[in-house]
Amino acid sequence: MSSAAYHEAIAEFIRVNAKPPDKFSHQPRLYHLATALAEGEPFDDDVLYAAAWMHDLGVFIGHRPEGPEQLARWDHIAYVRQKGPALLQSLGFPQEKIPAVLEVIDTHLPSGKPQSFEGVLLRDADILEQLGAVGILRLVSKTGRDTRFIRFNDALRALQKNAETLPARLLLPKARELAQGRIQLMKAFLDAAHEEAGGIEF
């Protein structure tokens, strides 16, 4: 099977399984952003592609528990590590590259320490996805449907924390450069939200 064929199969699988549906657009954005961060340096496109598209499988409805207590303890990365190998094989992905995909997924969180260039690319891209206009949209949309964000104030606090702490975790110069405009936008949004609220909690 050609790489184009299994890339398409992976994307289609995620398109069907990404629930709620707004979670689907994160994957193509993340892959595009990660490849741009490479700035022409060589990387394994298969590994980066599969990791970008599969990394959040465990957060989709139908793949995660629904009870609040179970969800609070849920390890969505462990879920991908368990389900990912057989799933990728069934979609035609090269078996010998699966361990590299899992390593990239394992280390994609801000706390992660990637061991490969593909891992650095995905981790920095995923941090950037939590900043700027996209970061605001993704986080605020969780209000009322995620146990961490009951009211808008919860989302605003999380956005403030992201703006203050995530940029320092970026590893690539290109990622740090892209983060600057996103941080400025977030700060302007947060200032405007608090000003318009007039001291009344959201």
C-alpha cells in the first residue's frame, strides 16, 4: 500500500471517530503546523503524520469513559498506546514505524521530553495549538461539556495560565517566533473580556 493510501485511511478513520465533530480540525492543522516548523530539515513524514492524526484518539466520545470520576482518571495516551498498533496495522501503516509513532505520541504533551525530531515537531505544534485565536476557540468551546470548565471563568483562567506558561516550554526557534503574535492576541482577548465584564464573574 502506498503512503498516500494509508495516510488517507488514517485521516478517514479519525474523521469518522472524532466526536464531538469540532475535534476533527485539530489533526490536519497540527500536521500542517508541525511540518512547517521543520523548516526544511528532514523528518519521517509517515511517523509525524500518523502521530499527528492519532494522538487524541483517546479523548473522543466512544473511546473515552463518560463518567466524571472515570474521566478524571483517564489516561488518553495509554489508550492510544494500547489500541494504536493494531489499528495502524489495520489501516495499512508500516508495522516497523509504529514504535516511533508511539514515542512521538507519548511525549507530545508540554511536560514531555521528545527523543526524536518528529516528537519535537509535534510537541511544539501542539503547544502552539493551545495559543492564539485557535487556542481560545478550542478551549472556550469546552465550557459546559468538560468537567474542568464548568463556567467561562474556568476557561479564562486556563487561557491565562497557557499564555503565561506554555511559550517557555517551546523548543524550536520557529515555534517561539510564531508564539509571539499568538500570546499578544490572547492577552488582548483576556484584557477585553475582563474589561467588558465590569468585574462581574462569567
